Amino acid sequence: MSIQVFGLPVSRGVAIGRAVLVASSRIDVAHYFIDAARVDAEIERLRMARDEVAAELSLLQRDLPSDAPAELSALLDVHLMLLHDEVLANATKHWVRERHYNAEWAVSAQLEVLARQFDEMEDDYLRERKADMEQVTERLLRALARGDGGSVSHPAAPRDFGGEDPLVLVASDIAPADMLQFRRSVFTGFVTDVGGKTSHTAIVARSMDIPAVVGAREASRLIRQDDWVVIDGDSGVVIVDPSPIVLEEYRFRQRQSELERARLDRLRHTPAVTLDGEAVDMLANIELPSDAAAAVDAGAVGVGLFRTEFLFMNRAPGDLPGEDEQYEAYREAVLGMKGLPVTIRTVDIGADKPIERMSVSELRHEHVLNPALGLRAIRWSLAEPAMFRQQLRAILRASAHGKVRMLIPMVAHLSEIRQTFESIARAKQQLTEAGKPFVDVEVGAMIEVPAAALMLKRFLHYFDFVSIGTNDLIQYTLAIDRADEHVSHLYDPWHPAVLRLVADSVAQANAMGKHVSVCGEMAGDVAFTELMLAMGLRSLSMHPAQIASVKQRVLRADTRRLAASLETVLNADDPMAAAQTAFRRADGAPPSTALGAATLQ
Ligand code: PEP
Ligand code: MG
């Protein structure tokens, strides 16, 4: 029977595929298809891993001290029994033989099936055996990782289905760091139970340009392994086991959006100039140095935001990237942009981007009180002065290879600004003493805390430019956790207070002749393009995949006409409705929105 699950649309388009359910803790397990010719070798890897775990368990049992509780030995017996049980052994082989999953994926796929069966058991004792099954599969996964031939055969080409059904990922939650691994994975879309529209998981999904729905609460419980699923990333609906008619309708929409993308693609290298001759810089937001290629390809005229914190994630505990490693990464991004400017933001660690691999639900279980209000971004950097100077030196050194600008996240206090500039001066002095070349880069502030917007005039005495981070500005103005699906209906980018702060910041920066940009998700949402132009913005930074559609709106805009309606929109009780009327284009198309849809629900 077909069912529908509702969540928050975070990345546009339609994905149709078979569900792969993955527990949050196993997202980092490699998922890839193997060649038919490798099936036997992969099954052999499974057998070897099983033998290794069996030997490990027998050894443990043999070496148990005489005073060890009797239950321990009985437990090891249960684990050995589960290891050889055919619901694990044979069924895992089935995923490899029939679906061509790699061994690790086959083990975790079968665990998901079994975990669900355990959950549904009436008998308490049997239900609790789920934990044992998890421990056994954990040992299997570790044995596979120790053996050879695993990730070696990881395919270079992403999303190559080799004639298989396309797959979509269903998980309770995905940590932003794990999202990056998706870029090399086989999934064409994903659904999570938790998360908000501008959570960093959603942002990475948007950067990958794959349809995604988050905050779908019960999705990972209602969807079963292998179900056919339609993910409608435009409306936030997930359809499980769709009827043939519904499926055909979505396939039609899929084709339409592919055609639309192909059409927009032609705008890639058209300069973004409005009807009245105003040039608008279309910049890219990137997470990794290798993203520079996609930015250039999409027609970006520079990087407006390089989120360097992703270099600090997915690493062993305590292993932070040193100065040289960071320098190499920044240089790669600078060279990748082929002479175009790159704005490198100092790390924004904290809140929903902890250094340790942790998803939002894990963070919630850690009971970290208000992490978004805690030691985050520049606060974290200033609390780690040696690490901060390492990063500053690495950024400064990259400036010897192209145009680099430095961006400081989440400044709120003048004292933070002074300390930041002291650190920069010290980093420069250290480089000079070491004889390492660098250029005097421009330093900018992210405006993402209301205090910074209200203090902008004074902040601008220190900074060369500003970039407005609307994701956090909305979060902190409205006191809405951007990663929490329970309050996502209140996360409203159209709120008059938010718009007033953005408009005043732009006006202030323009009045002082300082460059101002927006790099939050609003910049890439076409529903806000006319409003941003009306406010006087001439620089927008977004995911490369969003550039063409925003540029299309820019090309059709007349900034003088838009500016004339700005105050009407800002003073309206319902600015979205007012913008729809005031900015209605000649062709009558109203602003439609991915972010702004929150207010429509
Ligand atoms: C923002 O807050 O708008 C922003 C661009 O920074 P991030 O999303 O990385 O917090
Ligand atoms: Mg931010």
C-alpha cells in the first residue's frame, strides 16, 4: 500500500529509487556497487571476515578469567550463534549476489532488516537481542575494514548504477561531515527524520544538488529496506511504494526539471547584468577545495564563502589539520578558481558542526545546552589561539597564489574584532620572520548575529567588507534553532525583523563604500532575488547549482523599479505577499521559494 510521509523540502527536484535504510552510526560505511565479476571475491571477503570474528569470539571465550560472570560466556555463545545464523550469513550474501552491494553495505543493509524485525517482536527478551545483533555486525564491519580489497574497489564514478535500480538513502539523521561522503556515493536523493531547512546537512544536500527532504519524523520507521520511494524535494513529500499512475506523474516531472536545468545551463557564461545595466557578482559557496571546479563550471565569478570547517571533520579524534595541510587545501581552491577571488572563512566549528563526528540527534542526546549559543565560530578560534594563528598563516600563505579574502564568522563583540586583528598581525609577523610570502588580504566580517547588524557602522571601521549570513541571522533574530525540525515552521526568512536587519546592513555598508554580499541560503533562493536587488545588493554567494536560476531572475530585473517598492515590502505585515505584488514581473510569475515555503505550510 502506498503511503506518504511529509517533511521539509530542502533540495529541489524529484528522486525515484529503492530505499536504502542506514542507521546514523553506519552512514560512514562505504556504499558502492561491485562488478558482476567481483561477486565471488566479495562473498569471499564476507566469509573471511566471519571466520575472523568467529575466531575472535572463541578466543575471548577461551580466555575468560575463571571469576568472570557466567552470563558473559553465555553472551559470547549467543554472538557466535548469531554470526552463523543464516538470517545474517545467507541474507547478506543475497545483497551481494543479487544487488551487487559491496560487503560492508550488504552487512549494514541486512542489519537494518533484522533490527526492524527485532523491534517488532512482542517478547522482551527477544527484542533485546537486537543489541547483540548490532554488536556482531559491528565486529564484522571492523573485520572487513581490517581485511584488504574493500574500499580499494570503491568506484571512482559517482552514481553509476551499472544497470541497477537507482537508490535513495533513508536515515534517522545524517551528520554534516557524513554528507560530504555522499558526493562519492550512489544515492540520488535522501530523506531524514530530523533536521531543519538550513541545518548544515540540508546545506550540503543543496550543494550536491540532489533532491532531499529532512525533518520527515517517522520516515526511517515507515520506510522499509528496498521499498520504492519518490522524494519530492520541491514540496517535501515522500511517497512510499507509489502506484503506477503516481510514479508516471513523477517521472514526467523529473524529465521536466531535467529539461529546465538544461535550458538554464545555457546561461552559465552570460554576464549577470540587470535590465538597467547593474552588474551583479554571482559567487559560489564551497565546502571543499575540489568544489572550485564546479564553481567555475557553473559560471561563478569567485568564491564568496569557503566553509573551511569541513577540512576539520571526518578525522581521528585530536587530529586537526596543521598549517601546511590547510595551506595546501586553500592553495588548491585558489588555483582551482583560475585567478578569480576566493573568500576563505576561518573555521565555524560548533553548533551542528562539531569536530567529532556527531549527528544532530546524537548532539541532542549529549545534552549540550544551546550549542548554537555556545563556543562556536570565532569564539572557538579565539579560545584556541595557536590553532587560530595556524589557520591565519595558512590562509595568508595561500594569498601568494591568487586573490584571497579572509572572512570571520559570527563576530558580535568589538573585543573579538580587536583580538582577531591582533592574531592576524601576529600571524603576519611569524610568516615574515619565517620568510614565507603572503599578500595583505582584505578581511571581512560575517553579519549573522543581530548585535553585529546593529553595530555595523562601528564594525566597518575595522573590516574591508561584510558578508551577511542569513542562515544564522534568522536563527539568532527569531531564536529558532535552525537544525530543529520541531520549530522549523517558525524559521521565517520573510519575518519583517530579519528583512529590516538585512536591508539596513546593506544600506549601511553601501553608504560607507564597503563591499557587501549575502552568502546565506536566501542568496540562492530565487524567491528573494528581486528583494535583494531592491535592497541594493550587487553580490550574492550560493551553491554553484543555484547560480543559473538566480541569474535568470537578475537578467529580467530592473533595480530602479524594484528599489522604489522596497519600503512598501519592508513595512508590510506580510512581506512575502507584499513582495509578490510589488515585484511581480512583467510575465506575471510570482516568487516561489524553497526556503520561504516554511511560511506557506
Ligand atoms: C550563514 O549563517 O548564513 C552562513 C552562510 O554560514 P553557515 O551556514 O555556514 O552557518
Ligand atoms: Mg553562519
